[in-house]
Amino acid sequence: MKLSGVRLNPVSGYLNHWLAGSHLYLGDLPRASRCAETATACMPASEPAWVRRAAVLIRMRRYDDATAALMEGRKRLRDGDSKAPMMEELMPMVSALQDTPSLTERRDRLFLIKPKALSKRQKQIHQAYQRFVSLENNYFQTARAAAPGIKLDVQRMLACRGDFLFVLLGMKACTIIGQNHPRSMADVVEEVFLPMLDEMSADKDRGVGIEGVQLDMHRVTSTVKSTAAFVSFERCWVLSNRQHPLYPLVRHVFFRRSPSLLVPEEVIALLLDHPSITLRRYPMWHRQDSRLMRMAYVCPATGFYHVSYLFPRAERRLADEHFRVYQKAAEPYVALEKRVTSFAGRIVKT
């Protein structure tokens, strides 16, 4: 590999390691790849550098190259008598990514199904969704009565009905509850999610549960961080479906009891079904980075947000495609429209 103008020393390696994460976060994959290669060339015995390089290749969907990079890095570290626990953890995750249907494949399956009337399963999902909405509305009404200062806009932003619906539909293997405000969401989990899950479990025991759905609520106790932006999910809740094909990977990532785990953002994005790996609520360096946009799936009748995430401008087409798939999936239960804003808060025409 030819690295013109780059001094192969640890200082250059650390710098390129950080730059690779920054470019990966913003979706600039060619630059991220170059910086990651430079970092491993400068620091061949650095496990984080090889993990970052594999994360970039995973994001580029070059899974075979990612596996090769992990094997090469593991060999380099073993030659230096160093262990490689993070790379050992990543190997099965790369295999899981290779076997997962793409967004296009899932979209095609969804669009081929156009029933004239709601099926029995769809009716059950609709009833469960409406019951969850009822529990959530009751909770917020009680909260507003106890603290009149709570605004409706805050309620709309904190609502979890979209997270519940899309896990119920199987669009997401899991969703994170309370990532940015775990303390304030503790009551929502206690008063809304747990009673709902108890009702669904009772229905399952009576033989009238929803086919293919067995919801589970788990609190993350270990330090789970992602590779690019180092997002932590500690103390958050994970709502997941035990019968989803990716549930074993959900358990591997979020339910472990080991002290910490570093996971490629592509794996977390897969489990949460994000169209982008930009998982942080705010960018690393500036809250109004012009290269980032926010897309929200909003119910026009109520104003409630069902999904909201950041994505780089470079991935706008993928974000639009993701919305169309979700809008189609939600069609029998709730109408959704997209709202795109720049990170400075300005509305973008769609």
C-alpha cells in the first residue's frame, strides 16, 4: 500500500484513527477508508485501529474485506503477544450482517402484499397498537395534571408509540428507549410498556397472541458503545421481539454482563433498522453541523413523532427510501408524513 506524504508514526496513526471515525460518522466513506488504512499502517499492533478499519469496510458493505482485515489484525496482535477480544466479538457480527436482507429486499416483499382487508394478524396488531396509544395518552394526561408546565410538544417528542409499532411489525429487531433521557423515561417504562407487555403475555398464554411476536423489555447494564461516534446505551431499555431472526444478535450486543463491548455502528443500525449509522443525538463537535439533517416520521392528525433520526446529506436518497418502506408498513395502522430539517432546525422542502 502506497501512503504518499504520510509519516508512519503513532501520532499520525492516532490522528487518522480519529479522522476515520469522523468521516465514517458523516458518511464520507472513501476518506474514512483511506484514514483507517493509514491508521493500521502506522499502528499495526493497535486493536482499535483494526476495529475501526473493519467498521468502515462493513459500512461499505465489503464484508469479505472486513473479515480479512479482522483476521489480519488478529494475526498482527498475536504475533506481538497481544489479545484481540474486540475483534473476536466482531467476527460473528460480520457474518450476521452478510445474511441480513437489504432494505430493497424487505421493501419488495412488503409492496407485493396488498390485502383488500386487514388480516387477522393485522387486526391484532392494530388492537395492540391502539391499546399502547391509550396507555401512553393516559400516562401523559396524568403527568400534565401533576405538572402543568409539561408542554404538548414535549409529549409528542417523548412518545414511544412508533418504537412499539415498528418492533411489533417486525421492521425493527429492537428499539432503544430512553437513550437521551433514561431517568425521565423510567416512569414511561413502568406505567406504559410493562403493563402492555403483561397484557400481551397473558394473551399469549390464552392462545390468542399475535403470531410471530413475543416482546421483551430489558435494561442495558453493561457499557455498549459503537465504533465511530462512541454512543453509549448504558442504563437504557431495549424493547425487542424474541421471535425476530436477529434476536440472538440483540442478546449478544445488549444483554451481556461483561464490563464493556465495542460494536460497529453498522451492527447497531441493523438492529435498530436505522437508514444511517449517525446514531448520536448531537454531532461530536458542533450541534449545528450543516452536513447533518434530521428526518422525522410524523402523524399529521396528532403531530406525534413515530421515528426520528439524523443522517448525512450524502445519504438523503437512502433516507427517503427508508421512509417510503416505513410509511407503507404503517399504512393500515397510522398515516405518516416525513418532516426533514437541517440540523440548525430549518425545514427542508421534501
